Amino acid sequence: MEVDKCGNGNTEVDKCGPGYATPMDAFLHGEREKLLYVICVQPNPEGHKSDILSTVDVDPKSKTYQQIVHLLPTGKINDEIHHSGWNTCSSCHGCKGHVRDKLILPCLGSDRIIVVETGKKPRSPSIHKIIDSNEMHKYNCASPHTSHCLASGDIMISTLGDTEGNGKGDFMLFDGKTFKTKGTWTRGDKLAKFGYDFWYQPKFDVMVASEWAAPKIFKTGFLPSHVTDPEAYGTALNFYSWTKRKLIQTIDLGMDGCAPLEVRFLHDPNICEGYVGTAVNANVYRFYKKADGTFTADKVIDVKQLKVEGGDWPMEYMQGFISDILLSLDDKYLYLNNWLQGDIRQYDITDRANPRLTGQVYLGGLLLSDSSIKVVDDDSYVPHDPVIIKGKRLHGGPQMLQLSLNGKRLYVSNSLYSTWDKQFYPDAVQAGGWIAKIDIDHENGGMTLDKDFIVDFGNTPHGSILAHEMRYPGGDCTSDIWLAK
């Protein structure tokens, strides 16, 4: 009997299990997305209003295209659901009995983990189980963030701090079927100083994790003085042995790399390199394995800081703030958001060490033509007009990104984190979130805003809510990890 990588007897390995056999299989043959599951935070929880998982229809053949077709409340205020992941993904492709039917919602605010049933009624998911905060607290872990499924069938969730709100990079393991806690993943006493996102590549015995800040710091908002405090914000990439579960190398990116957030290995599991976007000073680093077996990182994209005057901006310059990046499934393009300055950028990364800007679209930001903050000492800078789609002004800046499997459609939302949204974009909080769509020329490079597409979260039965991360029921560019055969 043939045994699949999950240890199950299975004579039709390639005909069962979730996802796709390879990234290129998904790119070339993946189904068009029809639904988006959208994480939505309730910024004003007065009246016991909770956060929401929204279901959005993105099937152009549907009568409810561009509409929110279902709202699932989490049932508790101040959860601050942020990112999400699946109970199983393409890392388990070929594993008999694995079905992608549960969406995992870690809550940055309450430390709960909400398991949502999506398989039975995809358009109207329901809560399957809630993992209480004490399940993590007994391991002195808190502020859960990124959730990835593993080929073993387990679910791993990164944590950003301890129960006192101090920085602490660790990982919790949960059984992918029962959702019972299995303890922490990391072995030994050596832990990363801070935590955030992670991505693994078993072929090269490596996992890479990034750093944001101590939860007690970022939960109070952004202060420029915190950036230079080594106990407040992280500046490092942390590399682990996948088999030994131990931290083996830390690369300090310095102040140019302050708050490295979304980290992505190339989708091709046979190549040991990737990229990370650093938020505070808006840079992208390429990391890769050297001949001696250690990793290094080079800055390959630098978003220019702009000298500004006026408004309430607290610094002489305005940085770009990269809070999300993603790679197309064929590893041809890297996309990044520029949350404060207001644009989305597309880079051709065929030459891995020298990304080439091939597309740019503006979707709001703080430097619009009617803004009180003005760019000075730069005659080449021309402020962009506010973006209005079907009568809705896009307040705020472009934030989370999700790309179609074939690389032709990029969805963009505007909420970063409710406390920071209120600080930088109070008008966006009042008006509610949105999702816009950008059409991609994947063959030649280039992006065009679809002026006939808008999803408005400003007037729901739960009030104005903020749209953050997006997922497709069948997997996507940022939740699926592939293993080398």
C-alpha cells in the first residue's frame, strides 16, 4: 500500500486532499474565486457589538455580485480578529481525509481562537468552536496572529507576546481535527524577542518568522519615540530549524528594517529564498540561504520618505508604511501596499535581487490633493485626487492584499488595526471599510483600478465596520504552503 506524507494508507495520493499539487497547478488550473471571507473589526463596540466575519460575493455571474451576503458576529466585544488561516491547505494535498472546511480566526485583543465552519454552507458560515484564551495563557503565550496548517494535520499559530503584554515570539500547536491544544511548537529556552508572521519550508529544514512589537506597545497606538526603543519594536528576522523546532539564527535588519511584518518564501518549495516587508521605514528585504548554510538579507526595495508640512503629522518626513506584501503563485510579481502615502505597487521579481517597478495605483492615503498635509521640497511630487467609486470615497489607505490564483485580480482592503485606524484615518473609521479591485496585466506587468467594483462596509446591520484580511474558500496566495515532492 502506498503511504502518503501524512501517514495515511492511500493508493490515489494525487486525487485527494485539499488544494493543489503545486503552485503552478493552482496558477494554471485553479478555479476563479467566487466568495471572499473578510475579517471585519468593530471599531466602536458600544452596545456590545462584536467583530464580524463577512462573506462577500465576488462572482460576476451572480445576482449578488459585490454584495456582503452574510455577517457572522464573534459574539464578544474587543476580540480584534486580525488574520486567519485554514485547518488544512495545499501542504496536505494528497493526504486522505483532509478537507479544507474550517477557518481559524485568532483574536489579537481577547486571545481567543474562533474556529468557523465553512464547508457545510460556504455562503453562510457558522461558529464551530471557540478556543478560550486560557488555553494559550497556561503556556504564557498571548496575542495570537498568523495561523498556518501543517502537513502533519496540526495547526500552528504565532503569538506576539506573553500574558503581561511584553514581546515574546512563540508558536502554539493545535490538533487540526479536534482543535485541542498540543502546547508550544518551539523547543528549548531560546525564544525570539518579538513575534508576528511566519512561513516554513521543510525541504530546507527552515522556518522564518518576523517581528512587530510588544503588544502593550502597539495596542496603544503608534508613537515615533517607540520606534527607537529596543524593548518596543522588533527589527529582526528569526530562522528556525524545522525538524529541531529551535531558533538557530537571527538577522537584525536595523532601523531600516523596523517592524518586519509579512514574510513570504517563494511559493516554489524547491527554492530557498523569499521577501519580507518592513513597515515603519517602508522597505522590502530579500532573504536567502548562502553556501555555508546560513541566511542573509539584503534591502531590495526602498519606498522614498517624503518631507511634509501641515496637518497633525508628528514628524518631518512621512514614510510609506508597508504592512502587507504578497507574491503571485508563479513567483513573477511582488505586490506591496503603501498605507500612509496611499498606493499599491507591483514589482517584477524575475531577477530576484533586483525587483523592477511595473505597476502603481493610488487608493487614498494621507497626501491627497485636498489633504492638509502637503509634500514640500519636491517639485516632482503631484498629489493625487481622492478616489471615488460608485459614489463612495475611499477614505484611508490601501492595506491588506489578496490576489486571484491566476494573478489577474488584486483585491485591496483599507483597515490595518483598529487602534491605528482611529489614529491615522478617523474619517475611514466613521465611513467604514471597503474592498476595491485592481485588474492585473500579468503577462506584461501593469495595474488598472476597476472603477465598477466596490464593496462598502460603511452601512451594515452592525454599523460601520473595518475590512481587513481576505480569504478564498479554495485557498489563496497567502495561506497555502506547498511541500517539495
